[in-house]
Amino acid sequence: MAAAAAPRSSGKEALPAALGSASEPPRLFDGTTRLYICYFCPFAQRAWITRNFKGLQDKIELVGIDLQDKPAWYKEKVYEQGTVPSLEHNGKIMGESLDLIKYIDSHFEGPALLPEVRQRNSVILRRDSLLMSLLLAALDKIEAALSKFGDGPFFLGQFSLDVSKIYYSHIRKYEITNGRPNLEKFIEEINRIEAYTQTKNDPLYLLDLAKTHLKARPLPETNAQPPQL
């Protein structure tokens, strides 16, 4: 059986505010299924997309966790690793995004996420081989680039946050889909799936968030906007 087409939800989900150190925990292990995430974490986004894709918004409650001001109860009472995502289901807590994707897909109703086993295994083998060759080629180029300057281990020798501005100014203007119609179609279709788009954040906002995390100055003229929770 092939994977089903993604459902298209009717509207944007109202997200609860992320819980910080001053917050009280939800009523844990009360029979409610909860997915603990950070709205800006790509690993949590995987599980979040899975939940949305299968149409489980009414069956799996989202609990946002503020990783910059993480509540102590999350690690003490919910998930001892203290990372996101984690899933509270049937009196148990489990984590690791890829494991959660498989768990949610197999334990909840909704469109199947994966094709039949034989077809899936064939695709995975080809994918892994391709990704490994691409990864090794990219790592070789990075290794060479890091040897250009001898006064430090970074791309321009000594570390400077200005490097992020240099690279970002080029990346944001580069059209990766030029001459790549299949990639363009892939991106277009992904951005039509609300299971995914409901988890997206403004990339400029994410960039500023990352720089804040590094205690750096915000980039000028980004006009970044936070997500509408």
C-alpha cells in the first residue's frame, strides 16, 4: 500500500504559549496524549508534522517547551533527557524524533506515512547510498576550505560572527531551484501541505533567534517576525 496523500486542514492551529521555568506542568499521566515540542526545533518539527499529517490535532495535545527557559519539571517529571520532542501516551514517555514518527504512524489512525516494506527498504538503501556520497563530497570541500587560513580553525581563520552575515547574504539570494524543475515542484508541493506549513517559522526570525542564542547582535534589516501563536 502506498503512502496516502496529505490531508489539507481547514485553518491554522492556535498554538499554546511555550512553557518556561515559572510555569506549572500539565496534569501529567491523566490519560491525555501529549506531544512536547519546541516550536523552533527541527527535530520536534518532525514529530509535529507527523501528528498533523495524520489529522491527530484533537487526539494529541501540543505542549510547547521554552528551551531557553526550560521548566525544571520537564526533565524531573516528564522526560529525563530534557530534550524535545517527547510523547506522553498510555502512561509512558518516549522520545527521539525518528522513533516518534514510527510510533505515531503505527499506533494512531490516519493516513499511512510510509509505503509498503519492500518498496520502502529499496528506496532507503538508494537514498542512504546517495546521501553518503553527497555528504562525503561536501565534507571534503569543507575540509579544504578550513585550510585556507592558517591563523585559526574557522573559515576565515579566527572566528567572527561577521562570517554568518557574509554567508547569509549570499544564501538568501541564491535560487536553489533554478534549472531544477523536480526540486522546484517538490518545494511547491511541500508548501501546499498544511501539516507542514503549520509548523513553519519565518526563516529570518529563526536566524535572529539563533544569533540571540549565541548572544550576538541581531542582523540589521531582516524585518523578522515571530510566529503567530
